[in-house]
Amino acid sequence: MRRIEFFQRQKEILEKLFSPEWFLEAKQKKHPAYLRWTLCKKIKEQGGIIQFPEQKERLHEIGRIILDSYILVALTEGNPQQLKLGSLDLYGDEAVQRKIRSRITNPEQFEDLVVELYVGAWHKTKNHTIDPIEKEGYPDLRIEIPNINIPVFIECKHLWTGSKNNLQDAIKKANKQIKRAAKEIELPSYGAVILDVSVPVAADQVENDNLSDKLLRMVDVVQSALSGEKNQSVGAAIIVWDDYMLMGKPPDSTLVAYRRRYKRISHRNPNLPVPENLPLFEGYTIPYWLHWTPRKLPIKEYVFSELFKKECQDKFKISQTEVLKVIQKSDKTESVIFNGQKELIFFLRFIPSEQDFYMLVCAERGLQSLVIYWAFKIFADLYKEIHLLSPIQLLARFADAYGLPITIGGLTSKFIFAHRIEVSSSDSTRLISIHNPENHSLMNCLLLKVSQKDRTSFIADCALMFCIDTTRYINWIGCQNYR
């Protein structure tokens, strides 16, 4: 999945949970989900690239978005490969569904709900039976574990502060809830509380698995609350927080391991001891690659490629001066980044004349340079609603009208853009066939990268591929010029 599509899917998951219209309401702008949606939208507009160093501080937000999305996909029995959400109707009964709908739009209750959902999702991935409880004064979850005849009651708490009083109060309240549920079923049951302290801990980059001083103090408070005759219905408490590790050094490609970590603390004298090997919650880790782009510096140099000079300048009679004017005063621009490295920018400018036309220019962005690959004059009669098209959409229309078919692997098309296809060789000269039965002159743009998939097959990442029949094209612009 391409990075731009990846963040689009993250955005779509949020829109399915809330609805696209919900994110357009101004009053929602402080909601955690709105902030995540906005970040996904921004990164998608950046071509799936994280800007360096401006957005380095947002790594923890990106990691949490990705992790929570995978959790929601698992909980709703969606498609993890395609990052497609299933249905929340699969989680709990009608009362639970009402609770989700009532809490999800409330900023504070949303975070409480997320804790319950990620704990439930974790148990679902372990094939445990989950029974969400929507009853005032009772714990959030009842879990049945295969081959264990004793049910587990789990209360999920999201803590906004990590103070001693807050931790003690959360455990005391969980004890009452678990005790009430255990008494009702009149059967032995295990009790546990999840204490999510991700807000007071504040997800940050770490170098190892050592606990911070702040977390060690929290562990001491929780252990003290789970001793003697206090809170004996809580057999174990699990402190949960997020952090991340970086492998690699920006602005090179960097592997980020975003982790939802945990520390399990057992009661020293519970009503029913919870076995150490009883799976209550063991965290998540989601690895993902980040491709950075450095801060853009002003363009100091414009370089015209040999392709431009040979085809566009000599044959199409398009001057470098015309092209620079289009770049500097374009009506529309469109930027696409391929493989986290090559940034292509498409410039489009409408030029009124006796025969109105558009000038379309493609260039590659360097650190402080712009390499102009090609430019085409495209007359307005190409397409009835040509003014509505983006630069890339116009290029596709133009290639369809004046292009030659290209075959690569099992695909034949006049315009191939951001497409991945399995091929049988790494030799691009053997992979590509251009269908030119009339043996016309031609100009091609074949930007692709081939990598090995396994011993016998390869993957071609086709950034941009088309081939213009210049015999027909020159005839078209020649006829237009002399009307």
C-alpha cells in the first residue's frame, strides 16, 4: 500500500466511526479524533511524507493513530491488510452500542472508551470470549479464556493525571465494581484493572525498556494499594502507557516502533490470586517506516533536461522562457512524491490566444533546483470541461488522446500512474513494450523502479509511464497554430 493511500485509509477509518460530516463541524475541533483526522489529512496532502524537522515532534501522534486503527480493524473484524474497518455492531449488545454512540463524540469520554476498546481487541486477537458490560457500577468487561473455568472481570480506567490520589481512587472504584459483579454471579472470578496513564506519562522517544522515574513512582503507589486487606477483589493491576523507539536517523528512511507498553502488578493478598501466566493484557507494538522530506529551500537553479531540449524545444517549438513563466505563474500545481525520494511537480497555466491552450509542465524538485523534464501545449478543444481538470488528470486525458499503448507485465495502458505490478524480469528494456504499428515518431516518459519479490518474480513500481505519438501530436498543434 502506498504511503499516501495508507494515510487516506487512516482518515477513512475515523470517518466511518464518526461520519465525514462530523469532522466539518467547527465545535469538534478540540476532540482527539478531529486532531487525528486533521493530521492524516495533512500528511496525505504532503504525499504521505513527514516533513523534517518540522513534524518530528508529531511522531507519537502518528504512531497512536496507526496503532489504534489496527486495533479498531481487529475489533470490528475488518480487513487488516487493506486497513478496512468492519462493523462495531459486532462488539457488544444494544446497550453497549448505545454507550459507544453516546460517548464517542465527547472528548473526555472518548479516551475512556478507547481504553476499553483496545483491551477488548487484544482479547479478541487471542480468541477469548468478550462480554462488554453496560451496567452502572459494574466493570467494563467480562472475559472467558479457553481452558480456564474462572471468568475474568476487567475494569478499564483512563487517567488524566498520575497523582497518588488519582491512582488510589481508580483502584478503589474498580475494586467496588469487580466485587459487585463477582457477588452477582456467585462464582469464583478473577479481577483486574487497566490503568491507562498515557496522558501523564506523555509518549516520548526511548532508548531502552527501562521505566522512567515517574512510572516507578506510579508502580509503588499501585503496589501499596494492592496489599494487606485493601482492594482485595483486584487480583492484578496493569499500568499501560505509550512510547516509541527510532531505528535510523532522519532524514534517512527511519523505522519507528510505536509501543503500547504495560507493567503488571499483582495483589499481595487478594481474594483470589490471579495466576502470573493468565493472559490479561500484554500490550501492542506497531512498526512502521517513515520517509522524511527536508525543509524546502528556495529554487536557485532551473535545469532543462536533454529530453526537453530535443523534443519540446526543437520539435514542439516550446521555449524555455515560456516554460519558466508557466512555473512561476501557474494556475494549478500538483506535487507527487514517489518512493519517499523523487518529487514530481506538475504546473498548469491557461494561455488565452486565438486558439486557447494550456501549457502543462513536469519537473523534478531537487534541494534547490528544478529539473524540467517536458512540456506540452494542449489545446482547449481536447476535452469539453478541460478547465475542471487537475494537471495529472489533464495529462491522463492527453495521453489517452495522443498516446501509444504501453504493456508492462499483464497491464496495457496509455497512461500508468503510481501503479505496482508483478513482472518476470528486472531488466526494464525487456519489461516494456510500446505498441507503434504505424512506426510514428514518439516521445516516452518511463519512470519506474524494479525490485525483487522472490526468486522468480519482481515488482515494478511505476511512478509515471506514457508514450506520446509525436507524429500525430505535432500535426495537431501545427494545424491549430495555422487555423
